[in-house]
Amino acid sequence: MEKCYGVVKAGKNDCANISQSHSCAGQSKLDGDPGEWVYLAEGKCSRLVGGSLTGSAIQLFCV
């Protein structure tokens, strides 16, 4: 298993995000946030659009 950033749907993250704005699973607010992650089988992340093994602390905001 590996952490895959940037592909998580809102509310479906596995744990805390990079920016530390929350510390629990299921608290992501936006689809595709580059700081949110989910565990995937090795090799799957690189096949997904927007998938990254390294996240970004840039916070996205709903408008």
C-alpha cells in the first residue's frame, strides 16, 4: 500500500492532511485536494489523473 495524494473525493480521505488543518479520516472538504491522501495498492496512484506520491501543502478553498 502507498499514500496517493490528489485523488481523494471530499469526505473520503484516510487520515490527516499535509497542512494539518485536520487530523482525522473523512474530513477532506474538496475533491482532488493535493494535500489529502488515501491508501492505494502499489502502482495504482501513478495511473490516476492527478495522482501523486508526494502531496502539496497548498490549501484549496471552496468559493
